[in-house]
Amino acid sequence: MRDARDVLIRPVISEKSVALVEENKYTFWVSTVANKIEIKYAVEKMFKVKVDEVRTTKVKGKEKRVGHNVGMTPDRKKAIVTLKPGNKIEGFAGL
């Protein structure tokens, strides 16, 4: 099993993800090879909380141009983690 710091890359800070915090759902960018079980254990280990559910989605890279050069941003994986009632990650929006 991978180390928790290798699974969780960083939290997603956007209007939508901050609004989900009120529903006890937290959003993270995760490793593209991590599965739901590894994500669950990583969140539980790093933040000392109990995870109820993990939902993942793959985000395709976008085409970017710099002058005449055309390239792609890398594909990423996003996880929305629902915590059990009574659990909370402190300072999530400030990360």
C-alpha cells in the first residue's frame, strides 16, 4: 500500500468544493493510480477522521497553447471524500 503523502496530492480549493464542506464532503487531487481504498486510508491516517464514502473521477487534460506550440496539461484524478457524521477536517478551506 502506498504512503498517504503519495496518494493525496493536495486539496481542491474552488467555490464548489468549499460549498461541499457544509455537506461534510472534502475534495482532493489524488494520484492517478490510487484506488478508493488507498484514498480512504490516506485521508483517515493524515487527518485522523473516519471516512464514510469515496467517489473518484478522472479529469482529462486540456489543450494549451504558448505561441505556436500546442501542448496538453496532464490528466488528473479527483476524489470527493464523505466523512462520517461528527468528523471534520479543520482548516480545510485555508489549505
